[in-house]
Amino acid sequence: MSSEDDSRQTKWIKAMMPRLQIMKAMLKPSGVLAICIDDNELFHLRMMLDEVFGEENRLGQRRQLACPIGFQPLVQYRVGFVRFSIHREYEVAGLHKPSTPRACQ
């Protein structure tokens, strides 16, 4: 999709929603979904995940600074959801803790 396409957000949401529904259906009852995404689509992804999984099943969100060698540092987010809220005792990739991004070396 071109960044100049005015309807690219709608196209992205229409492409992602069926995939998220399939992912939920494929998870075991005790399953956990963890997604890494940049800040461009974070808001829309969280809205879709809340709709598919239910806000009560959100494990959390964690900000992470990525420092690829030879590239500009970038911020990514990890978002985690469980299939059913009775399984909230899972700790996935540090999502239960707030994080402070470290500076790139």
C-alpha cells in the first residue's frame, strides 16, 4: 500500500481483522498472543485486539527501543493478550512490568 493512499488505514484494518480472528480461534484456552509493532499502527492494532479478544484479556503493552546496527534507533511496542481472562497469571516477555527504554550504544 502506498503511503499516499488515503484509504490505507481502512485497507490495513480490513486485512488484519480476519487474521486476528483466526489467531484467536487457533489459540488454546491457555494461549497467549504477543505482537511487536511500531507506533504507526499501534493504536489501530490495540483497538482491533480489544474487539477480538476483549479488553479484559489484555496482558499489557511494553515500549522497547530497538538499535539495529547501521540503522537509526526505533521504538517498537509489544502488546500481549490471552484468550480467556482466567489465565492472566502468565507473564509474557515482560509485559507485566513498565519499561524504561535504554539509550542505544
